[in-house]
Amino acid sequence: MEYPPAVRKLLDAAKADLGDTVAVTARGDRLEGVVMPHHAFSGPDILTLKLGSGYNVGIDVKDIAKVELVAKHVPAAKKAVQVPRSGKLPVLSVLGTGGTIASFVDYRTGAVHPAVTAEELVSSVPELSELADVRARVVYSVYSENLKPANWQHLGQETAKELNGGAEAVLIPHGTDTLHFTTAALSFLLRDLTGPVIVVGAQRSSDRPSSDAAMNLICGARLASADLGEVVGVMHGETGDTFCLVHRGTKVRKMHSSRRDAFRSLNASPLGKVHFDGRMELSPGVRRRAKGPTVADPRLDTEVALIWFHPGMKAEAVAGLLGPAHGAVIAGTGLGHVAHDLIPVLAHASKAGKSVVMTTQTLQGRVGMRVYDTGRDLLRAGVIDGQDMLPEVAYVKLMWALGRTKDPVEVAHLIGTDVAGEINPRIGLDEFAE
């Protein structure tokens, strides 16, 4: 982003530009550093430098007495990196989706660049070449909050293509904000997996000393040799760097905005651990590799609403959301409740052939619609019990079910049938994620 005129004038006077090293005299102090790009969140008259310590500092123009050019930035020649392929290690296909997890940093300018080829990926995380023969390509480059169901469908087809084309595992670097939507979607769209589909993310970008990107990638790559045939999310298991947790794709959810161990398995135990020293522990309950071929069935009906109930929600607002939808998932309170004046709206939708699934906002625990009158009234209205599915998982599963049939009885049967480990018939006391 270009600097505003006041900052630009100082840089032009010093014949300095982005990436150049300058000395700035401000309030009697002399600061030397690299000129960083202007950021949309910076003040309009702030010059940003990256100091020798690695930290950035913002200097207000009104405090600057002088800017001197110390050294012009000379772009380093990009070295060709040869990816070592032993022919003896498992073939790991990396499908990029636009996240910054596999990025590398130009410390001269502070810019973070996506590693979009196998060469760049191995260069940024060289340990990968010791664990697998890596081949990598970009499937799409999208911020995770901008992903659409069409991206899930495309990614599912590309994943199947890789597994059927010789890859023993597929590693998908992904933005963390909607990672659990993607793992759920791939879990339903892919069948007969001949190897693990490992979705990894990073809570801290690669330009930060506390970045979790490299370790999450390495943990994911270690799973390439495991007898595992399902979609999993692999992220830090605690705030340090001792181990990563392996989460089932339909049970994982991001539970903190910034912690490195933000991801938890809900209503289920993690499938395993990958330790920093290379040890792997997998639960006996993991789904094993299938003989194949892997099948990607992209059918989804995307006309599904996800409605989060709140006190005071108006019936007409719910009716408006249900109007164009072919089905809806409700995130209700407690055991799966909504206000009584909304039940007729849900009953009308059900009578019109729309499938309505109830889940709980508590995320942990199971919907129990036979305990109180409200739940029993919802069942009589035709609302489907979502059991212990997370609202986001039920949302994706309803898309999947409606993509196969519009018959409400058949949809209800599919929703109540465990397909990809999304329904835990008995939640243990030790499966409460704190």
C-alpha cells in the first residue's frame, strides 16, 4: 500500500523507497531500519521501519527531523531449489488453498510470500523433505472466510485425483477461521480414502517468532506414513512446541481467536498425537486406509440456512431465512430449544417439505428434545434431532443429504446416520474439552 503524501515527501527527499535502509532522526533519537510498506491500519502520517532487532516501529511525521538513505535495497537473486526425492519416502501431495501457513518471509521488507511450489515449500520447511517426497500445487488462493461450498467441492475432487494418482497422503494448508467447515465438507464428500487427508493451519503467521506454521506442517507430514484413511485437522496441542493433536474432521472446531492450541475435538477425544520428536500415537478407533479408488461425490445443495437462535428473535425474521432455503440447521439453547412462538414457523417449514435440524449452542453435549415440553413440541413440529453434531457440521451434512434426496423422510434418515464419525453414540466423561 502506498504511503500518504506527507510520508512520501520525506522518502522522496531522501531518495528512499520500500525495502531501503534509512536513518530517521526523531525527537533527538536516531533510528535505523528498513522502510516497511504502509498498512491500511496505520495512521496516515506514520512511517514504519523494521529495526535490526526484528521489531517494527511507527514514527509520526511531525516528530521526524531528518530521513537519510543508508543503503538501497538490492533484491536477492532467487535461487533454484532442488527438491530431494528419494523414491523411498511416502509421496505427499500438498494442495495450497491460499493460507499463509506455508509462506516464507523476506526479512528485508517484512513481506510474507506464499510458498506455491514444492521447491518453495521445502525451502521454507526443509524438514519436509526428510519425511516425504513432496509434490505441491495451488488449488485456489482465497482467504478462508471467503471460501464457498464450490471450493469444498473442487478441493474434494482434486484430493481424490491426488490419492488416485500415487499420493499416499494429501496435506492441505488452510486458513484457520473456517478450517472446520472444510474438514467437515471433505469428510462427507470423500469416500474410500486410500490415505489420510490432513488439513493444517497456523494461528501465527510465518513472520512472527511464535509462528506455529512449521511445526503444524511437520506434524501433518509425519502422518503421511500412518495407516489412516480419513480427513483430519492437525494443529498445536498446547501453547508450547511439544506435540500436535490429530482431530477427526467432523469433530474439530476452532475455540479461540488467537491461541496456538485453539483447536479442540468436541464430543469426542482426539484421534491421536504427533510429538515434536517424531513419535506418533493414534487411537485404535481411527479409520484405516481403504483399498480405493478414492471417490469424490461433489453433490451438495447449498440452499441451507444456519440459524443461531437468540432471545427476542422474531418469527418473521426466521421465516425470512427459511423462505428461500431448502433446509435449515438451528443452533438452539441447551438441549435444543427455541422460543415457543418460533415453533409454528418451523412447523410450517417442515410441512412445506423443508428439513429442519436442531443442534445446540453449547457445542458440547447432545441435543435432548424429549426432556422438556419445548423439545417435544419441536419434534411434533417435524424438527430433526441433530444429536451431538456441531452446528457447522450439521449445516454441511444437511447440504450433503439434500444433494442426494429431497424426500424429508430420507433426509431425516441420513441426518440420523453416522457417515464420517460426526455422531458419537456415547460421549464419555473424559470427552469434555476444557
